[in-house]
Amino acid sequence: MSDTPWHVYIVRCKDESLYTGIAKELEARIAQHNVGAGAKYTRSRRPVCLVYSETVLGRGAALRREHEIKRMPSASKRRLVEQARCESR
């Protein structure tokens, strides 16, 4: 089991859609999305804004959590984002 920290993140795209991904270097990954070098989905929906992130240990755990979030209904993802926003105040 790897103890390397990975980030599971959600960005809000210009069209208000949400994109979920994983990264070892979160800031660098968000920058990649914003220059068009990130996921194909976000290339035509720039700029993106980070709205949620959590840290997990290991790539496997990050992939499992990403999959879990991606399977959530849109309303649940938006609640997750809103809860994180309120907690950060």
C-alpha cells in the first residue's frame, strides 16, 4: 500500500458543469486544465475553477474515490461542493 498523498478534486467549468479527477500535484493539474493540456472534457470548457478537493493515501484509493464521486448524481456532487465551501469559512 502506498502512502503517497493523492488529491481527488472537482473543478467547475465555464459552462457550470463539474469535472472530477485525481492528481499528485493539485495546483499543477488545475493549471494544466486551464491551458488546455488537461482532460479532453475541460479543454473546451475553460477556464476551470477548483471547488472541492480531498487528500487520500495512494493512487488506488484516489481512483476508488474518484469513481465514487463520478457515480454520484449531479445534485449530490453539488451538495459535496457546497458543504466543503461552508466548512472552509
